[in-house]
Amino acid sequence: MKLGDLALPTIEWETRMADGDDLFTKENIRAANKVLDSFMKNLTQDSGLTEKEIKKYVKQVTLKLNKLNEKYDYFIETLEREELCEYIMEAAGIAGLEFDGDITEEWREW
């Protein structure tokens, strides 16, 4: 699998919002997409990223999502956390980071 093949977790969020889930708004989904797009751009900018660089980008995306979650009234709940963690960890793994466990846990507040 390639980084570009990963489906954004926000696609599911849009579906849930359309089905009446009021956790989500167009604004918080758009903001999350912007953060995740930036993360993906960082991972794909250079094919020779070191593990240290990948981990730095994981930290950045996690901290940005912390801020978004607070700004948009804590819309990242259990299911969203699992979807985001899976996305971030899968992307980091494809980019070349080897790890065990949840690599976002160290910085994650959601």
C-alpha cells in the first residue's frame, strides 16, 4: 500500500454527520482534513525520511489534533480516536517508521 491509498477517517465522519451525528460540523471536519493533509504532505515530501523525522510529523499531527479537539468542543471521541490513530500509525508505517503500540499516545489528549 502507498500513502496516497489511505482513506481519510473524515470520510466516515461526513457519512455519520449526514446520518445525524451532531459531533461533527463542516468546520471541524474541514479543519481535521487540513491537519491530516498537512501530515500526509510532510510524509510524502521526501522519500528518504528518517524515523526521527517521521516521529516528528506524528507528534505535530497529534498536537494539532489536540488543539482542534479543544477548539471544536471535544468532537474526537472513542471511535474517532481509533480511526485517527489507525490512520496516523498506518501512514507512519508506510513512510518507514517501525514501532510497537500506539505512537500517538505520548502526546495525545483525545
